[in-house]
Amino acid sequence: MKKENSLALGIAFGVAIGTAIGVATDNLGLWLSLGIAIGAAIGTALTQKNKKADDGKS
């Protein structure tokens, strides 16, 4: 998976989960922000994992 796709995928999942929790707890602003931050972290971790795997193939 490409770097941009991993990050975008992580952020998209974060927004979806953050929105769901935010609506359930009636605190959308907090959870949407947390979802984006956590999604960006997951996307970055996936990017690093893929980069490390690609370096090993050479």
C-alpha cells in the first residue's frame, strides 16, 4: 500500500470511529478530533511497517 493511501485510510477509519463515539456520548468535537489523531497515528504506523517490509525485499 502506498504511503498516502495508508495515511488516508487510517484517518478515514479514525473519523468514522470518532464520529460514532462522539454521537453516542454527545461530545462530537472531542471524539472527532481524537479519532483523527488516532487515525493519523495508525496510518503512520502502517506506513512505517510497509516501508520496513519493502526495505527487506531488496
